[in-house]
Amino acid sequence: MSWSLDPIYDSLPIALLLVGLIVAMLFTILPPGVSGRRRQSLLLLRGLASVALALVLLRPALVRSDNRPAAATLAIAIDTSASMSLPSDGSESRWDQQRRALERLAGGLSDSDQALQVVVMGFDTSANVIGESGTSELETLASRVGTVEHSGKETDLSSPLLMAMNRGRNSPLTGVAVLSDGTQVTQRTEGDESSQPDPRREARLVGAMGVPIWTIPLGPPAEASRQIDLAIESLPETFRMFTGNESSVSFDVRTRGIVQSPAKVSLQWIDSAGQTAIAATRTVTPDSMEQTIAIEVPVLAPKPGQYRLVASVETRSGETITDNNSQVAFVDVREGGGRVLYVEGTPRLEQKDLRWALGRFLDLELTYRWIPRDTVGAWPIDLADDFSRGRYDVVILGDLHSAALGNAQLQELADSVGEGTALIMLGGEHTYSRGGYATTPLASVLPVQLDDRQRQTPGPLSASDRLTSGADPTRQSVSLQPADPHPITSIQASHQGSPISWSSLPPMPGANRWPGVRVAPGVQVLLQTASDEPMMVVGEYGRGRVAALAFDSTWTWRRAGLGDFHRRFWRQLILWSLAREDSSQQAIQLELSPRRFVATEAPSFTATMQGDLSSLPNGASLQAEVNLASGDTIVVPMSSTTSTGESSVSLTGQLPPMPAGFHRLRVAAGGQGASSESGETIEPAEVAFQVLDDTRELTASATDHALLRQMASATSGAGGQVFDPDQMDDLVELIQSRRTESTRTVIEKFRLGDGPLSGWLIFLLFAGALSVEWFLRRQWGLA
């Protein structure tokens, strides 16, 4: 504590000068004839007024500095999951043990620090704030915890740490106290690593903020060496495979309590009839007491159908939890392959609508490569991997000059076609002869003849080129008509109730002209103009099928409202290229996500029927039912029909509560399948799913104090520690010591005249002294 002066104008000399002048005037100017006691009385009163003015001009102040704890927040997280009802040591439950520890902690901190705000959070599947108060009301807040429900089905130790970090953005955190048995029982989206909860990761983030985590393990202590647990984790929920193709299946094997002891892991197919077959086996050997081993297993897809793929690890003696020793994925195996590579050079309207058409089919896997013309300086572009044999089933070449690929890669593509890859070439400014393909290895692959004299240089065509070229694809419109019946061009589609024919299609705004059609076995003209000019020619090269299209504007069909015809044309062309012509014009697509869920969840599903809906008999509709593992059937109501595009309808529904087990969802037209007027059967759609037991919290009786120690250790640099429930006094002492270290200096200044009390006292002293002095002079006849 110290004294200081704060004179007016921030200048002590000026203030002293003014004080001197005032005092001189008050003491020198006196009425004549004043002497003796009267003179002394007047001087005394004037002296008091002078003192008041001097105090106002010099403004003395009392300065006091004090060190006080900075304002901060203490986060306390309590476990509200169902495992808290399990026993701890003796007859006490883990919930009672936690409540007792919290009350001791609240009692020790009560009224200890007025600048400390305490927030109590509860967590199970997620975290939520139970209450918040200062230390003066902390005991009352702690008593409210006894009324909190503790029945959470899962435990996510990451959630309170994330909530505490969010709170730390608004107010500094002095620490996070976590009370739990440490058992992490939770699930997130399969296959999404970013969504998998990891308390250790979040603890490291808290430590990076300089905030300690104090963990209080609850329940009976258990050494990791005495716990034995083997589990399958992170197996994707669904797979889509094609018969005969090899696919990779990845998952994790988590082991605890076994070291240098081999464990057998197996993958098993289970078909819709319940028949089983081993897909693959592996052996893992952990080298630490707790380890997660990533496994990637190649499997060969069986014949078409719906399967369950079960990944399992052997059960060991001493395991208390065996439900996690296996995990199930649902696999839809389809006929043949459907990998399509589309290489384009000009971003035309055709590529957008072509990709839209192919993207609507789940069995076709489309990869798009765009090679801009302004990259001509870097040609040829390296696509060696894409053109390698067996990489794709169908390759579509758009408006792309041959120089963009180079003869070496085109030879690789030609060899791939000879080995069975299909090739489709579209019309355009830089394809066929105009694109310089006449002297490339593809010249012998295409079913049409080429003329190198029509070669154009890479880049956009000039205006003179467009006018003088006899093969201008942008100036001469053509109408298409079938030359011979073929599965590609035999398309059954309708628009507004009327069938669509080739003659009703809008003309192509342009097309390439070929010198002729190659004469070879299997070469066939499918589309031509009214003057018999070939517009679409198909053929074979080695074991691969080849199609040459002179046009590149099928987008005009869709833009004219004939999207169903457009989609089916490309569908049938791709299926012909894959040597599996489309025999079904109508189908039901069923989507259910997730396919693994607990009994308390009720996921929704969507059923979409595509095809010529006008040909369905009156009254036909989609109906859904669930076939339970017990053999019972539950009818599932669906929403009203909504249009999703040309000739397609979509309905949605929600699964009802069901017991744990494997069940099947079935959607059919008319309930038992339906037929169109042409006699085509609309096959029903089925998907299998698994309902999980939601009592995992109660089955996980073993505690995981090791995880809590790891969380505290992740913040050891900031002061993180582990405390037993009986060591709450030590934790209180640590918190208080941290608060003592985290202080700020507070400077308080009390200046005379700033407050109303001192201001009025100075005013009354000055005014009172001069008033009395004036009154006496009047009384004495001196005024």
C-alpha cells in the first residue's frame, strides 16, 4: 500500500503554484481594522478552505496491489452409463463410489476460491452439462448428482473431453477431473476412421492446451495381464462384389492379455440358405499385452447372391466377454464385372449426361478421366495403369486426340481389348480419322475404316476447318434409324404413356463420317441414316467387343424428356460390351442403412422401382415386410409414392423394434411380386440386417483402469495424474496449489474526490469554511 499524488493537468508544479496563489490571496486580502482573536478566526476558516482547495488540486490517492487467482473453470465429468450399477469393491456399487468421491471433492473445494467456476458433466453415449456453479454452491450441486439417471447404453470417454475443450474457448480451464470405470463401449460409422472415438487422442489435445486431466478410476482394479479379451473391430458393414473378382476385406483384431500366443482368425461365407464356407484364415501373434492388429485379406467372390461375411477370432479360456469375438458384414455378390473407364478430352454436354446414365446403376463402377486440351504440351498423358490388362472391363474414348495418349499406350489398350476389355469410341472433332487414329494401333481394333488425310492437329478447330471439312460433326444434323435388330437398339421405353421409337428421337446435331465399314466376322451396322450411312458399328477384336459411334449427342434425348430411353440405350450398350445383355427392364432397388444397429434404433429404408411403370397392372404397388429369424413376419408400412425421375417411383419406410438377431427386409410389387402386361416378372428385393443386443454396458463387467491411466499420462506435462476415490483430499490440495500459481496482480487506486463520499466531504469543508467566514464578517460589520 502506498500514497501518490495525481495533480490536475498531470503536473505537480502547476498544482503547487495554484495552491500557493490561492493561499496567498486568502491570507493576504483581509478587511481593514481586523485584529486579535477575530483575525485569527478568519485566518483559520480561510486556512480550512485552502486545505480543501489544495486537496482538490493535488488529488492524493491510496494505491493498493493484491495477487488474486485468475478466473477459470474446473470441469468434472461423471460416468452415467449403465455399468455404474455394477458392483465395486464390497457391496458398494460403482455409482455410489462415484457419488461419494464427488461429494468429498465438492466439500474440499467449497468456498475455497470465488474466482473458480465448476461445471459438472455427465457422459455415456455423449456428454451433457448437469449443472454449473461457483465453489460456494458446489456442495448443493454435488448433491443433485444422486438424482441423475445412470442407464446409458454406451460409454464414450472422448465426449466429456471434447465438451471441456469447447468450454475452454470461453474460459480458461484449470483442469478436467474424470470419474469412470474406464470401459470404452461405443460405436461409430463403420469404415470412417475420423468418426471412431479415441479418448487417448482427445486427451493429447487437452494436454496440448496446457490443461491437466485427473482421472479417478472406479470399480474393482484389474491388472491388464489378468484380463483376456479378443475382439474383431472395424469390419465394414457392407460390401458389393462381382462373381469371380478378388476383393480385399480389411478389419482389426484387438487383443488383450495374451503375448506371443498365436490366435486363429477366419473369414466365413454364410449364404441365404444358411450354408457356410471358409473364405480365408489367418493367424495373429500379439507382441504386447494390449494390441490392435490390422488385417487385410483378399477373398474371391462366390456365385451371385446375398451373403453374410463373418470375421471371427477364436475364443480363449478366461474371456469374460465373447460377443465381440466376431463381426458380420453383408455382401451383395452380382453377376460379372462392371468397371468402366471414360476418357474425355472436351467437357461436352455428352459426358455429363452419359455419366448420369451410367451412374444410376449400382453394378457399374464408373471412373472418369478428363484430359484438357490446354495440357497439349504435356502429352502423352500417362494412363498406363488404366489401360493395363484387366484393370477395367469397358473403356470409353470420347472427343480426344490420339496424341493425348500416344502410340505406346494405345498399343497397350489394343492388347487389353484383345484380352477381353471392351472398347467404345464416340464421335467428335478429334476422334477417328480427325483425331489421327488411322495410323495408331487402334486402327486395326475399330470395326470401321479410317483415313489419315482427315487428320486434324490437336486443339479447337478453326472456323475455316469447320466450313471446309466434309466430316464436320457440328454442322450436319442426322436422324438415326436401326439397320438390323440387336439387343443394344431394341429398347422398350415410353414417354407420357406412348412408346418411344427411333424415328421419334430428335436428330443428332452432328456426326462423323467414315470411309467405310471393315469387312470382318462379327462386324455389324446397328444404326444408320436415311441414306444408309453407318452411324453405329459393332464388332469384335480378339476376345473383346468394340463399338464405334459416329455421334456424340445422345444428351439431346434426355433434354427432350426421353431420359428413360437415353438411360436404357447406354445401359444396354455397356451390358452388351460386357457380354451380358440386359434381360430385365424393371427392377426394385432397396437401400437400408445402417445394416447393423441396436434394438433401440429404428433406421429407415428406401425402395425404388425403375422401369416402364405404365405397363404395370392397375393397383400394383410396393409392399414391405420383415422376415424375422424366428420365422415370424412383420408387415412394414411405407409412405406414399413419390416420383424420382423418368419412369421411377420411390417409397420410404421405417423398421419397427425387433429382437436381436439376423433378419431380412423384403420389398415386392403387389406383395408377392408382379408382372407387367408384357409378362416380365418384377423380382422382389431383399436385404439382410443385424439387430445387436444393446446391453453391452452390463456385459462389460471388467474395468479398464489402464485407459484412464493413459488419458492422465497424455497430460502429465501439464500436471495430469491418477487419484483413487479415497484420495480426493490430495486432488483438492493439487487444485488449490494450481490456483495459487495461477494468479494475477490486481491494482486498486482510491483517489480523493472520485467517490461521492470524499467528494461531498471536500465540498462541505470548502463551502462551510467560506460560509462561516462570510457570516462572521457580516456579524462584525466587516463585510
